[in-house]
Amino acid sequence: MACFLRFAMTVVLLATALPATAQPARWTVVGEWDISYYPATGGCLAFTRWGKTNMFIGYDTRDGVKALDITLLDERWTSIETGAIYPVTVAFGHRPAWTLEMTGVFMDGAPGLNILLGAEGEKSRQLLAEFRRETRMTWAYADTELGRFPLRGSRRAFDAVLDCQRQHSSTITAQQ
């Protein structure tokens, strides 16, 4: 019995001494948008799902550089190759389409597309302004429409991303 108790105490001590896996920490929910802090990227992202398509938009601060992070995932996009570059267009409302050089990724069990843009650049600011202002967006690759998605609550959701990012940036700065 003493051997079992000693073993149990050792397991408890090891479990409390080892760092926990860096899981996202939920910040808030705004309508259909789930805003969380992602320790692996040092950024806050808004997440939503439309049918089989998942979207993440927010920040990545790895390597000390703040980047706007946009990721779309969809299990049906089986032809996407990890690491390949795809010129993808996104149009917000009736505004002219943007062309984004997105990288093929495989995340959370699904293929998808990702881009990191310098967060302080004019392109990021304009893209975010349209994302926050418009009520829908359309994504396409070549002649294939990837999806038309509603942007209900996108302004409030991104305001929450900004609040989350400010809070976590000041926490990280205070810890250093």
C-alpha cells in the first residue's frame, strides 16, 4: 500500500510540475464567432464554421512579428497540396476582389489555405476594413467558387479579437 501511495504521489507531482499542452484559451463568443487566444501562435483569432468550411482570422505574433492570419479549412478540398501556393480571390460585398497568394495547409484534420500578411501594412488594414464593414464574402480559386459566406457580426467579432490581442500582448510584455 505504501508503494502504491508513493507512486500515486509521484504521478500527481509530475503532472503538476509539467507544463500543460498549449491549448487555445477561449476569450469570448460573439454571435457565431468564437474568439480564442492560441499560445502556439501568440495570437487571438476569431473562428466560425459555415457548413463544412471553417475560417480563422486574427493574429500570429510568432518570431516577434505581428501578422494578420487568415485560414480557411474544408475537408472537401482534397486537391490542395500542403506547401503549394494558390492565387485565391476574395471579394467582400460588391467590392473588387483581392488576390491573395495562399499556402496549402493541413490542419485540424482538413486541407485548407492560409496566408500571413504584415499586420501593420496597408493591404492588411484595407482587407480588415472590408471584412468588418461588409455583410458577405466570396472566395474563389481559378474558375472554382470555394464559397459565399455571411459576415454577420464580423465587426464585433474582430473588435473582440483586438481586445483579446491587446490583453495578451500586455500580459506577455509584463512577464518578460
